[in-house]
Amino acid sequence: MTHPVDRQYALHLLKEMLRIRRFEEKCVELYSAGRIRGFLHLYIGEEAVAVGALQALTQDDAIVATYREHGHSLVRGTPATSLMAELYGKATGCSRGRGGSMHFFDAARRFYGGLAIVGGGLPVAVGLALADRMQNRRRVTACFFGDGAVAEGEFHESLNLAALWKLPVLFLCENNLYAMGTALARHQAQADITLKAKGQGVPGEAVDGMDVLAVEDATRRATDFVRQGNGPYLLEYRTYRFRAHSMYDPELYRTKEEVELWKERDPITTFIGLLREWKCLTHEDLDTIEAEISAEIEAAVAFAEASPWESVEELAKDVYTPRNAAGERP
């Protein structure tokens, strides 16, 4: 059967989604064992969005993400060792152990967060795009945010300014239907996020966020539109998280039946089924991929376990403390 993608590329997409899934499954295990602490927001179920979208971006493009950013960081190329060490709070982490799960950062790869404030990345993305526009650089800033962010003033302000100045921002809404524990339809009179964007002068479209190929195709078209100087564009990826909002979430706002229904559209299992239908994937291929991912994660855990904590002498470095009129710290 003829298939629309190259076999090796299809295996690459599958491996990237599986890397995210297995990395986060290990995070759950380590969190339960007390090795990872603090907040932990899992991306399980949404892997097709990060994997598909990032294929359309170049290394010169900027990425601004939310606190659910493990997958984006992995696909962008930040080593799993650096990410796992950050989750452990170790000095070898991508943010020196100071940020943890919600504050991954990799300036060398133009990955600007991991931002914990809902909607907080939107004005940051507009600022990055404005800088590129002023320097005449043909870059795109891709800004990921959740459906809950559309209730924030930053959403409307950022889209308005980007449209007004025709800035090269790709607004990427990961609509998993729930802002923490509140269904979209319960806090928004207009639940179609693309219509909200058009109200601010930003064109957009909705995409099946459980289909990695659909995500990639739509994102490539949107990226081309933005890069050609046409101003911002919005994509609404309609997806679903299979796990709770965070590890502390009792998950009382949705039924188990709803979750199980969405799991039937698991982006990984459905893609595996598609590749087998196309005769692109063998059992040996899958075994090899799983073995490579397992070795990568084991190495990441070993690295994090062996990494040092930040020294006491360094703890106050880069921490701002105000002084009084006499120059003394309170």
C-alpha cells in the first residue's frame, strides 16, 4: 500500500512520541518514590502535538512553552540527562536545578520556557517576535499555551498587538478541554478559540491534535504563512491529557468513562496501527525503538542520581534581594 510519508521519517515520529511517553512514565515512578518533588504536569496523551508541531520549526525559530513542557524540550533536542537532572533539582539540570518541572530552559536551542504562569508566555513570545522583526530576521516564534490561557487578558492583548504590528508569532493552543479542573464550556461563552483569534485579527484553524501527521501538516502551512511576513497565525490543537492536571490533582471534574473514550484515540497506538497498515513498521522496529528509549532514560536517571546539588555558596547567586536606603538587606 502506498503511504504518504517516508518509512524512516515515520519511525522517527513514532520514536519521538514514545520518548515523551516513556520519559514521563518514568517521572511518575520517580515522583512516587520521592526522587522528584514539587509540581509535575504530565503530557501523556498530547504527544502528537509537540512532535508534529516542532517538525515544522527550524533551529533558529524560538519556542515558548507552558509548565507542561517536558515533551517540547525533548523534541527540541535538550538532552534527557539535563532534563532529568532538572527534575531532581540538581546543579547539572537545564536550569541548574532551580526551576524544576515547570521551568525548563535552553537558550542555546532557543527554548524560552517552561513558564509557570497561565498565559505568561504569550507576551514573551510577542517580545521575541518584535525583536526579530526589528532585526529583519526571518524567524518565527512558536508560542504554546493551553485553553485556560484564553481567559487571561494576556491572550487578547498579545494577539491584538501581534496582529497590529504583523509580528511573526505562531500561536499554538493545546486545547485539552480543561483549564485545570474547569471545562472550557463552563468558563467561555464562545468555546471556539479560532473565532476568538479572528476577533483580534489573527487567522486560524482547528486541528486534530491526536493525529501527528495532521498536526505537522497544519503547522507547516501556518509556519510558512508567518515566515512570509503575513503576520501571526493561530492553530488550535484539539487534544486530551490522559493523566490528571498534576500529580496533586484528585481529578473529580471528569468521568473515567470520558478518559477511557479518549484513550481509544491514543496518538501513539493509532499511529502504530497506521504504520502497520502501511507495512512501515515491524515488531523488530518497535523492539529496537523501545530498547533505545529505555537505554536513554536509564542513562538520564543515572546521570541525575549521580549529579551534585548546587553548593551553598552558589545558592544566593542571581537571586535579587532589595536593599534599604543605607544599602543593607532587610
